[in-house]
Amino acid sequence: MNNDAVVVTGIGVMMPNTTTAESFWEKISGGSSQISRITRFTEETTGLPVHAAAEISDFDHHPFLPDLSDGHARKYSREILITMAAVAQARRDAALAEGDLDPGRLSIVLSSSRGPLSWWQSAISGTDHGAFADKGAMFRGLPGTPASLSAIYTGAQGLVTTINNACVGGHQAIGVALRELAAGSSDAVLVGGHEFPILPEVAKCYLALGKGVLSAERDDPARAVRPYNSDREGFALGEGAVVLCLEREREARRRGARIYARILGHRSINEADHPTTMDLTGKVTAGAIVDVLADAGRHPDDVGYFCAHGTATGYNDIAESRALRALYSERPLSQLPPISSNKPIYGHTFGVAGIINAAATSLMLHHQRLAPTINLTTPDPACDHDHVAEGVRPVAFDLAISMSFAFGSQTSVLALGAA
């Protein structure tokens, strides 16, 4: 096993109105919500009380995939092209040029909770009459195709795979990447996620869970997601792709790479309990955090920030607050470490959510600034502690924890450190 530290050297982002790591940081740190009035479907046509989403509009792959022929691109879907663009952008941001490493030691590990659902929806419903008109149907219909086609485009000949495990999949993809690098099987891993859930069918799944899961905000889409607020009513759907370039620190420094942050450890557990709720004692999540910190040789008192899953749903918000209370049982609420959520910026992206958290936390460590939780005006008394509600906050810290939770009784935590 190779015990060299793993670092983040590249960030590729294809999200609503966001195509660079710099613009991603501007929106996360500046609290600029990209959630707007939904255009993919309306309440008038579907009867669904869903009015807000974080949508990518007018995407043109050419600036990001200049070597992809139009003939090949025509066989791919919009989702595939967006994901390939994020993978290529992560490698470009890492300045990992051709010849810097053996192609057989470059891997790609992605996460997606649902895969190419929009293509299957249009193909099965018959609204896309050309869905099966060419061999591209096979590309467009497979969940793992974005990773495979990204590998062909970037020349990655190592492990190429896609994890499908709801909202913890992004963290778990990072876990696979860490093991690849620790084992010495890969020298660099492009690890990320892609999700395109803005469909009536997906909305119906969450609406079926009852009130307070999917936001029904009508008047102000930018305020649709209000984590920890007393009047929260759930999340909004978001889409896009985010990819990180991970390398061993020694090799990254050898080639003079810029380093955003260190990935110190990952733990993913199953509570083996209720499939749609979370541990509300906080003790299970707190235990996972203690374990991942022990793996990194650190202690909970060292943590300067928590990047929350922060879905603006009752169970999630309260469970996260109770996890911090359990972890710091001797401290009053006013002395809990700061915790914030980026869901009000880009919505809930499921299989990408853990990657967004890792990218956001890496940039916070890099810039020594905490990104805020926006839309927090009247905190729920059960969650009334430090959510960085005032806006971006300058701070000196060297250790952070990212948290992800998923249906199926799943909890995942990721420890990151300053470079």
C-alpha cells in the first residue's frame, strides 16, 4: 500500500451558468443561487406543484471538447456531452498534460443515481422518434457510457467505472479513487458525478414521500431551498456534472501542480435501519466522523468546518444538527463548529451531491473562506447554531468534514485538509 497523501489538483464543473472552478467558487462563496423557475415541465401540463429547479440551458460542448468530431457528438446525448466536458475540464484544470503519466495509470470513477433517465423517458414514451435510429442508442442508454466515452476522449486506460448508489455515490466514488491511489494501481483518478433528474417522473417520486421533501416554492425560486430554516419545505432538483482530479501528493508536487486540498479519508456505512429516514440520535453519524478522523490521525476538536448534505428536509436538517451535538456533547450550541449547505445554490443533484461538497470544501480550504448557507432567516430551534448565514467568512482552518446521506439507510463522511 502507498501511504502518500492524496490531493485535489483539478476541478471540472458543468453546472447551471457555471463552467469553471472559478465561477463555481464565485457562486458558492457569494451565495448566488442558480435555482430559477422551472422550464422542463409546468404545473399546468403535469399537475405537479413544482416550480423551481437548477437547470443548464443552451449548452454547447465545442469549447470544452474541441477534439470531439461532430459526427461522434451527434450520437451522444446532452447528458453525455456535459459529463465529458466536466471530465476534460478537471484534467485541464489539473494541468495534467498528455505524456505526464502512463495512460494505463489514469482512471475515471463517476457516480450517478439514475443514469440516462431523460433519454429512456423520451425513448419509451415515443417523444423522441429518432431514439433508436442509429447505433448511438446504445451509448445514450447506458449509465456507464459518460465515463467510458470520457476515457476514450481523454485516453484514460485504467479503471473506468460508474457507481450507482443514490446520494452517497459521489463520496463512494472518491473512496474507490482513494483505494486505487493507495494501492498504487493508478497515478491519477478523475472522480466525479453526473445527474440530470429534472423530469416529472422524478418529481413524482419525491412528492409521493409527502409534504416537505420537494419544495413547492412558487413566488421566489431562488429561495426555494431553505436549509435549517423554520419555514423550510424541501429541496429543488438540480442537474449537471462535477469532476475532481485526484493524485498522490508526491507526484503532484513533482510536476509542480497546484493543490486545492488533501483528501484525508473516507468512511461509508449503512445504518441497517429505516430505509427513508436517518439516525435522529446523531450518534451513528458522529461515530462515523470519529472513525474517519481516527483514520487520518485527527480528533473532532481539530475540525474547523462541516460541509452539510443540507437538503432543507426535516429529517436531514435535524439529524445533522444532532450529529454535531453528539460529537461535541460537552459544548453549548453556540460553540459547535460552523456548518453550511450549498443546496440553495445548485439544488439537489443526488449522485453529484457528494462531489459538489468535496469540490466546495476543497475550495474553501484553498481560499480559507467558508461558503454560507443562504436563505436562512429564522432558524429552526432544533438547528439554531452556526450555519455561516451572514455570508462568506474569512477563517483559518486546516480540517473539514463533508457529509452525505442517502435512502437505504446510508451515511458517508469525507475528511479533507488544507494543502
